[in-house]
Amino acid sequence: MSATRTVLLAGATIALFGGVAPVSVSGQASAPTAQVSVTMIAKPKGIEPGDLDRTADPCTDFHAFANGAWRAQNPMPKETQRWSRRAAGLETNRQQLKTLLAELAAKADRPRGSVEQQLGDHFAACMNEPLIDAAGVTPLAPLIEDINQVQDQAGIQRMIRRLHELAIPAPFVLTGASDYRDPASVVVNIAASGLGLPDRDYYLKSGGHFVDAREKYRAHVTRVLTLAGVDAVHAGKAADEILALETRLAEASLLPAAAADPATTAHKMTFAQLSQLAPHIDWERYFAEGGLPRIEVNVSEPAFVERLNRELEATPLNTWKAYLTWHVLESAAPWLSKPFALESFEFNDKYLGGAVAMKPRATICLESTEALLGEPLGRAYAERYFSPAAKVKVQEMVRTLLSVLKDDLRELKWMSDATRREALAKVESYDVSVGYPDAWTDESALVIRRDAFWANVAAARRFGVEADRRHVGKRMSRAIWQLPPSSPGAYIDIQLNLMGLPAGFLQSPAFDLAASDAVNYGALGVGIAHDLTHAIDALGQDFDSTGQPRKWWAQPDLDAFQKIGQCTVDQYDGYAIEPGVHLQGRQVLGEALGDLAGVRLAYLALERSMRVHPVPVLDGFSPEQQFFISWGQLRGAAETLDLQRQMVKSDPHPTARYRVIGPLSNTPEFEQAFACKAGSGMVRPPEQRCGAW
Ligand SMILES: [Zn+2]
């Protein structure tokens, strides 16, 4: 599935939250399962009192007050630029998953096809480095031999189809994707690919960095081919031919930013037109063997497919055979014996990616399991760390937030009625996926062995490709997850109008079933509300409620928004990270308004929820105080000055301190909750209070 419209929301270095979807509140008194009732009776957990710096005045610097002690007690680890309880939570997530997999791997002979068997055996096979090392390149030998045996053009194309069944993206990629202009349907998408260097500039530009990268790439290709048994002279010659072929393909490729733009790459055509565009490629056979219906296809880069057509005709057979062998090896190298894995790391991760050291084996094996067995892993993870009661609770929060947002939109003064109707329709059609899928896919037919790591990788990739192809020609399922349930990240899909909150993301400090509603609304609730506003703000105005690319804001709304936003621009222009270096209000406007709306809407949602479920005073803090402290404790973070300087130049988000302070200083309820006096640092004068949503 195309992910270009998707905004990833988590990770230690990016914003945590994306968008959300609403529902109406009433009658939502939850379907209390036994578990829910138990947690209702038990006294909930409040904020983290140990994180508070009680020497700081909440009315002067709330960032210091809310989590100054945590930052003082938890120095930033080396090679990190931002550190917070949330960032530490990402590491906890990775550790939980490694422990879980190690436990499952410890026991052999589980029932074949069970989630536990697949996960345990895949992890065990990955961790069994002696066996992987002993096998060397032999797991790939049959595939490489088949490439060697190719005698004609039809054979090259047959091997390309086989590579695609293993998700090896050379020389192009064919997947199911939602249609840009009819996003409810899934079409075949054909995208350019097949370059071993990151993008066309690396092949075509003359600057020192690019020249160096080409030399290193040539040496890398030569070494990998040599490791696979090709003699040095032939390997060097093959590397030259591969580089030359990839350079010709690069000439016809777009740069990554353009290639990722769904508007630039929307080129729908009939099957007949595709056959005319690239008549040398046997599309009939490709579609027949792949079980793909001959419906309309999207060719994201027609110029690339035309060039590929020519290269398939004109480039010698032996060059194509070397090229395909190389891409098989490059795709498999991280999963082969040490010499291959190390060579791949040195070039791809270290030289191109800037990595310092190879990740520990358990981390590599966790990532492989998560990428290939995402649902089984999510299932095992959720069983331990995200209960059905937690899912019910977050869904209830989402419904309340959506209903508050809808009520608020009805009252919004600056928006015209026509635009308001469009905005309400978007909120009505919004979907939020919480925790894990409502129904698990049956993956029991996937054969995972304890003693054959590459075979497992190949089988799981094939399984994934087949699943993807089955969607083509059907309606786009809104239940498809774009991240596995175990992921500590979250996402919003701007075009499809949906948000995904995986179980791995719905962990403390963002969400905790044992915590009070005030704490959860102050953290997760603000984040969800913030992301919901992206569906209707400057980010979401390009797509309507059905996902059609159509600008639905009217000019008077744009003018009014511009005027209202100036207050926030001025506010953030006034914030400095060091003497003379200020935030750029215009650059952070969308995110600052999102934070402001997030705090306001989540506060209203908490009030609404407290009518049914009151929150007690905890650790001496009122529900309102818990709410604001929770926001400060989630969002507060230590950031290096270096990082802050980079953010001020180009990040659409304000720095952590101002994400905490900015919205609260506009909020009268905050002022009341902490009995702040007019004129204190955290209280903006009434005539300077900002907000759009
Ligand atoms: Zn945002």
C-alpha cells in the first residue's frame, strides 16, 4: 500500500501524535467488561510526583515544574539529542518485545502454524548465527543458478517476476495502492525502483560526495559478488556494467520528493495503454501469473517505464543477469552469513546511513520479526501489554474527543457555513484504529522453520506479496494497518482520513489503563485531539471527506485563518532558545495551533467524561491540575542546543519547552487550576490569547 500520504507520528525524534477520528458521546457509557469495572473501583494512578520540580513556580515556567526533576535525574544518553520519559518508553517497548521473543524461542516443538511457533522459530533461526554462517550463500544458490541459466529476454522477465514475488524491488515495484483520484479503490501501482544508490543524484551529479559514493558503490558490488563466488575480474567487470545500467535507469527516475508526491505520480491508464507504453514487457504474463485483474493501473513514473522497456530490449543479456544477481544478493545480504551482513552494514548503514555500530543481534532479529510477522507479533504483544479493556477505554476517549470537536466546529465563528459542512463531514467519516486489528488475519499457512533463516524471510515476504495482490481490484479496506500493533509509533493518513494508534504506542506515559482519566486525557487525549485538527486544517484541506483530492476551504476561510493565525505567529516569534535565536512563528503555526486546540478540546472532553466518571484528587492534585501536569510530563523533554537550533531552522514543531508552555499560557483553565496571577509568565493577557480551533 502506498504510504506517501501517511504522516508517521512517533519515534524519539519526531512528533508523537497524528490525527484521530470522532464519534458521538452519549450512550457511550462503555460496555464495561469485568476488567473495566475492576479498574474503575481501584484508585487510579495520578501524575508522576517524582518528576515534578517543586522549587519551580508553575505559573512562571511550567516546563520546569512539570518534569524538571525527571530531567535532572535522567541525563541524556550519549548520541541522543532528545530525552524524555516518552523517549525512554520507546526503548522499553523494544526491550519488552525482545524478552517476549526470547521466551517464545526458548521452547521448540510448538504446534505448527501457531503464532507462538512462528514467532519463536523465526527469532530462534535469526539468532542462530553459527548455522547462518555455516550456510554462507547456499540458501540463495537455486535462485542465482536459475538466473545463470537464463537464455533469452523472456527468461529475464520471468526472473524479474520471481524477484518481485520475494519483494525484491528490481528494476521496478508493483503493488496494490489506493487510487489517488478514487481512494476507496485499490489499483495496481507500478513504481520506479531498482537503484542500489539512494537516488538519481548519486548517479548523475559531479560533486565530491556523489563521486565518492559511486566509487564506494562499485567496490561494494564487487565485494558482494566476490563473496558469492564470482572471481575478482568478472566481479569488477559486472560491477561496471551494473553501475552503467543503473545510471541509465536513474536518468529516467524522479528525485525522492517528487516520487513520493501522490499528485505528481498519478498517471492512471488502461491495461492496453500500459502495454503500449512498454510493449517489450510481457504484462499479460506478469498479471496472469500474479493473479492480478487487468483493471486500470497507475504508472507513477511513465518516463521510467519507457526507459526500462528500451533497456530490456537493448542491454545485453549478461548485464541483466549480473544486475538481477546483484539485487538478489543485496536484498538478502543482511540476512546471510557474517561476511555478507557486515559488508551490507558497512556500505548501506554506515557509509550511506551514518550508523556508528551494528545493532545487537537481538535487535536485528526483533526488527526482522516485526517487519515480516507483524500481525503475529502484535497479537502476542497485545496479549501481554494491551488488554481488551484498554482498547475499549481508548475507543471511548476517541468518541468523546470526536464529539467535542464536532460541537466545537458548529460554534466556530470564523468559518463559513459551506466550509463548516465539509469539515464536519470529514470529522464524521474519520476512523481511528486502536491497539490492534478487530480481527486477526489467519497466517497459519505460512511455514516458518527453526533451522532455515533465509527460507523464512523468503516465505514471509512471499506471503506478504500475495496478500497485497489480493487487495487489487477491491474496495480499499479502512481496517488495514500501516504499522504493526507492536510499533511504538503512530500515524495519520491525510488522504484516507484515518489514524492508527498501535498497542506499542498506547503505553505509559501516553496512555495507562491504570491512570486517571485526567492523566490520560492530558497526554493521549491532547495528542489525539491535536491530530484530529490536521484533518480539517491547512494539512487536511487538500482532501475532502471521501479522500478525493479537492481543496474544500473557500477563499474567505483562508483569509480569516490567515488573520487569526497571526496571533500565534507573533506568540511563537517571541520565544527564544538562546539570546537572539527565536522560533519562527510562521514555520510552526500549524503545529502550534494543533497543540493549542489539542489542549482545549481534550480538556473539554475530560470535563464531559467527568460528568459520568468523576476523577478524585490524587497526590494532592485536582483533576484539572492532573490534566495539565500530564501534558507537561508527556511533552516535556531535554533537547540539546544543537537540536533546538536545527528545529528552529526547519522543524514545523516548536521545541519541547514551548510545546508545553505555548498552549497553556493561552488557557484560562490553566490559570485557574494553578491560581496564577495576571502578569505571571504563564499567563498571556486576555487580549493576546490565541487559537483557531
Ligand atoms: Zn501535528
